[in-house]
Amino acid sequence: MPAATVVTPSEPPRSPGAAAAPARGRVTETDPALVKRAVKAAALGNAMEWFDFGVYSYIAVTLGKVFFPSGNPTAQLLSTFGAFAAAFLVRPLGGMVFGPLGDRVGRQKVLALTMIMMAAGTFAIGLIPSYATIGVGAPLLLLAARLVQGFSTGGEYAGASTFIAEYAPDRRRGFFGSWLEFGTLAGYIGGAGLVTLMTALLSADDLVSWGWRIPFLIAGPMGIVGLYLRMRLEETPAFAAEVAKSESARPKVPLRDMIAGQWRALLLCVALVLVFNVTDYMLLSYMPSYLTSELKYDETHGLLVVLGVMALMMVVQPFAGALTDRVGRRPLIAAGCAGFLLLSVPSLLLIRQGSLLAVALGMGALGLLLVCFTAAMPSALPALFPTPVRYGSLSIGFNISVSLFGGTTPLVVTALIGTTGDMMMPAYYMMAAAVIGAVAAWRLPESAGRPLPGSPPAREPLPAVPSPARRG
């Protein structure tokens, strides 16, 4: 069955407020079964990526003991987050390789390749000997595996969001796109839940000696399942149409056109991803270690609170995605920025009180604000760029912003607290990001219910009209 069918309707397309200038009388009719398969395959890849990042963040204290010299716990934690941040430094390189490749050979093929690399890098971490066994070789091998992961993820999020956006009908792109971040949260919950279970069941010595390896080794089978799902998918309708228009076998767009030709959209992308990822990594990656190392909070209870917040976010996520289809992406992004600007300090003060209820309330408030971004960004970001450069330009802008601001968040905030002694630094950092995000939201073109740039309107199949009964 083809991925989609381009038909000539007998009436104008029903997409409200279409801002593009699609070919008159043309509309892409989506296949609901294929849309759901595309969403599942893209979300599973994202879940595997963030399963690893979630495990790495939540078990950071243990990894510091395994891979770095003993002595100063703060130095161990900083070294662990340094290896975490190093993977983000190569993400732009991965984006510059996989993004243009996805615009040339296809989204599906590149997403299958990134899945293989992600699984291999994560699995390799579980096999690395400890510092006590091989000395300095342990952190070097850890760094090498993290660089493989970072390079592969340079093409993952932009490709997955592009894939879903190009399959989804215009009126439900926000809803279907929100499932990509549902996969992210599922991966985090899987990683956090497994770490919490191991922390509760294993002694500290067992966790350091062998228990920490279990989550990373699980990546092997997960990668095989994800690869199978992605290999069964067909190419997106938008890319297939672009290939059909090209005189050569595949469309070719120079890298400079993806950057210089899209610089306004790239600036918006960088700013939006900045606020999205700073708040994301602050809440889901840094806060567990903040509760344990800075506030001396019980490790198991801290992880359970974060797990509960992520479960709450998962429940709200699809509804928030559907809301962006009704009210627009801009209002939800703007509301998230305003919320972080006003509530970051009160929320962190609640968290710092230390009681389980106060921590849960503070973390829950930040989690619900983060949903404003996780629900809107997967559909808003691909709509910034036209089809011929969508994968490449989005990969470049997304990964530059993640590398500079998102993945470095745990390292920078830990260093700021160590330098200033101010335990409120996480709140100030989120507030600064919210200001930048608010400016970007103000300049963001609304894309809800409208065709993707360079593509005709896309709609779900119209219900069949029964033939009138014959008389006589």
C-alpha cells in the first residue's frame, strides 16, 4: 500500500487557514494505519535514546565511582557529567552528516542507521571495565562510546520529528507529533524505574561492581526491535513527492543552502530548542543528582519522585498535543515560557524544603510546564523548514542548540553552584532560558492546521458517502 495518495478533490482542501500556496486542487490523503506505524517506530527510537540518557543521569553518582579515581565525590560527579556533555559536542557533526543525508537518500534509511549506532554505543558502555581494572582506559572508552552515541543522535530527533510531521494530516500533526516525546518520557521512565529497582534491591557494592551494567546491556535487544520497526516503514509522502520532482535520482541541496538560505528559521529553531532542552535536561537529567548530591536527599525517594513526575507528564502529553491542534503551537509555547519565568524560583524553594510532598509539588509544577514544550515542539520545529532541506536544516539547528545549551546544563549548573555556593542556580538558569524562548515564540509563525512548507495540504481520508437507495 502506498504511503499516501495525491488526489484531486472535488472541493477545496479543508485545512483551516492554510498559509502555503499548494498546487491548486491537490491534497495528500494520508493512510491512518501507516501514520500510526510511523509514529510507533519514531517514538520507539526516541525512547531508546532517552532510556540511555535517563539511566546515565540517574546512575551518575555510581558511574563516577566506577570510571573515575576515588577521592572527591564532587569531582567524580563533574567528570561523569563531563562525559555526558561530551556526547553533545559531536551532535552538530552528526546533524551535518545525517541531516543532509536524510534529505538526499530518504528519512527512513537514515533513521534505521541512527538506530543501529545508538544501540551499539549504549551496549558498549555496559561492557567497559572499571577504572580499578584498567585505569585511565576506562574513562577513555566511556568517552568513545558516548561520542558514538552523540554522533548518531545528531540525526535522531530531527529525523523522527520530520518523519512524523510528513506522515501526519495537517489537522492532527500536533497530536501525532506529541507521541515522539511520549517515547522520550517512556524511555526516561524505563531507565529511571530500572535504576530505582536496582538501587532498592542491590547493595551499594553490588551496584558498583556489576549492577550498573544491566541497563546499558538492555539496549542491544531494544535496538534490534526498533530497527525491525523502522525497516518496515515506507518513505514519507513529502520526500517521495520531492524525489519525483527531481531530475536526478535524489534531490541534492548544498549544505550552505541549508544554513545560509534558512538563517531566520535556524535562529528561531536554536532559540526554541534552547528553552525546550535547558528545562528538559534540568528537570529530567539534573534534578535526580541535585536531590542526592546537593540536598543530601534519599536517593531512592528522589528517583521515585522524578518517576512520578514523568508518569504525570506522559498522561498529559497526548492531550496537550491535541490542544496545540486546536489553539495553536505558539500559545502553548508562550505559556510554558511564562510559567518557567514566574514559577522556577517558587518551585525550587519547594523542592529545597526537602519533604516528600514539597519536592513532589515543586517537581510536578515544573513537569507540567515542560509539557508545554514537549507537546508543541515536535510539530512546530519541522514546520519551520521546506521539504527539500527540512531534515538537514532542522538537524543542524536542533543539535547546535542542544550541544551548546541543553546537554551542558547539568555540567554548567553543577559548576555554577560550586563556584557561587548559590543553590538557587537551577531556577535562575531556567528563567534565563524562558526569556529567550518567549522572544522566539513571539516571532514563531503559527503552523497548526496548515500544510508543511513546500507540501500540499494533507488530510485523513474523507468518510465514504453511502449511495442513495434506488427506488422501484
